[in-house]
Amino acid sequence: MPIGTPFHPRTSELCTSLFYKDWAGYYTVCSYDTCHEREYYALRNAAGLIDVSPLFKYEVYGKDAAAFLSRVMVKDINKLKVGRCTYLCWCDDHGKVLDDGTVSRLDDTYFRITAAEPTFSWLMRQSRRFDVTIEDSTDKIGTLSLQGPNSRDILKNVGDTDLDGLRYFGLTNAKLDGVDVIISRTGYTGDLGYEVWVEREQALNVYDAIMAGGRDHRIQPVGLDAMDVTRIEAGYIMNGVDYFSSNTCLIESRKSTPYEIGLGWTVDLDRDPFIGQDALKAEKANGSVWASVGLVYDWPAFERLFDEFGLPPQLPGGAWRSPIPVYNKKGLQVGQATSGAWSAILKDNLALATVKSAYAKPGTILQIEVTVEFERRRVPAIVTKTPFFDPPRKKA
């Protein structure tokens, strides 16, 4: 059965809904109330505190740490400066994505990886020719994601560091209420936000300090349901939903390359050899079969479809993750929408989709399947660049 994160004694007291899920073997809150709406608005209008401790975390250090990570990641980690974090993915020998996550450079020879899936054994297998040590720190480090327009002011209330000077995807050592932490300007909501990394033994002190410091800034504890809506607005893909790790795929057609899931920008091709490089070079030269796109439903058409049945438009209460076929104008299936949500802040019905590259140009009108009264129908959906929601404060 699941176990509690370092913050579980606090989050379990606040979770009146008792609505939990198992994330990587840990109890995590889906929503603190019976509906995630209040938490969603906190993320977009004030601040929300999310326990993201179940992220897999690996410490990588030693003389060859940078060279090792450059070998296994699609980015050249040798170029990553101390105090910076980068988002990327890593692939198998055929250029198919195993997982996506972050690499942070904490010191010249010390790095931290975050991953969605267990990655320790794979990292160990690849490290045999390198002078490097790899440790699984998942259970030793608690991680809080403080997101929203008031997040900086809250941390300044309880911390001692210059957050005004911390750039997007930067990280710094700090003290929060006297406790040593690392603060990174990262997150999964596409908004201004920070992640706080703390040793397990001091986790509750940090949680209490942030909640107390945020009281006058309308801070709310936030669960995964609200964060799922915001990550769709931000156009962020999810392993196991919008793509599948090549390790878990029983058939070749389920596997994806970085270019096919919108992560081609993370690939540094022309450098020393890395895993999957030859396959990715060939794909770059020949073009990709698939592309990752955003879709915005044609809302008037959506309303008219339900009106045919005498019904108002009906939408899921939160984000959805069940694949839905996507067609071209001739009725041929050209892809699938893999997750989506109604965006209350944008007033649009959004989806993330994988479609054949010929249909990936922004402005292309496709058809997405909608089931009404047990009938499978279709409405237009417009291919749109992501992120759908991209406020200037995210990077300012």
C-alpha cells in the first residue's frame, strides 16, 4: 500500500475530501475539497502549495558526472552552469523516449535528476565506464511546488535569499525559517512558481513556514487535479498519458521520439556521442511521422451538437486522460487527443494531441470525436501552438 510523503502529516490533516491517489507508491492528494475549483483559482490568481515529493530524484556526482549525463541525456550537460536547471528527455538506442525530467547542477561535479519513472537501474547500467556515483534520494528529500502570481512574495516573507534576481530555471541555496533548502524557479503549472527541496527531517518545518508566510497572500494547499488542468493550459506533456516510455511499450507504434512529442528543442545533435544520437540525426534529416500539437475546440459547434439532443454542453469536471480520435476533413483518422481540460481562465476547451506531421500546422482545422447520448459525433478543433496560457510573469 502507499506510504506518506515527508509532508503527509500536514497534507492529511488538510485533506477534508479524503480524495487520494497512489503516485509512485506515495499517498498524494487529488483535491483537498470535494472539487478542485478553489485550488485551480489559487494557482492562477494567488498561490498554491503542492506536494510533489513522489517525483523520482537521483543524485549524480563525481569527476565524470557531467560527461556521464551528457552521454545519457539528449542535451549537452557539460554546458549547464552551476545554479541552473534544465528540462530534457532521455532515449534508448533507437532514439525513442524513455522519460522526461530535469537536471540541476548543484556544484561543478554534483547534479540532481528528477524523473517520472524509476530510472536508477538504467542510470547504473550506463555508468559503468564513468567515475561517477549515483544515489536514489527520492525518499530522503521532500519537494514542494509553490505556484502562482503571489509565490515570490510568500517565499520572500519566510526566506533570506534574493528571489528577485533568480532567473527562470535558476536555483539557489536558501534558508526558510532557518532551515537549509534549495529553491528552484521551476514548476508544472506554466506560471510564476518555485520548487523547494528540503531534507526529510526538516520537511514539516518548511511546510508550516510557507503556509504561515502565505496566509496574507491567499495561499491554498493544492492537489494533483488542479495542477493537471494548469499543466494542460501550459502545454506540458505527461509520461504515460501523452506519450509512453519505450520501456513499457509492447508494440513499436506506441513509442515516440523527442521530435514527435514536441521535445525536439531539447536535443543537442551535433556533439560528442550520446544514446540515440544516430537515430535522431536520421529523423531530423528525413522528417518525423508524428507531431505534438494543441487543439482548441470550436465552441459554437460544440454547443450546437449538444443542442441537437436538447442538452446544454457537457464537460468533464476536471482534466481528462482518455485518448480520443482526431480526424481530417475527409474523415480519416490522423491522430489522437491524449489529454485535455476546460480552461476557466481562457474560456476554451483545450486538448493536447499527437497528429501526423502533415496536419500539425497552426490554424489547421481537424475534427475531434465527441460522444453525446451514446452517439459518436465530431466537432471541429483548431490546431494551436502551445502553451495556451503563457503569462509574462512566468519568466519575468
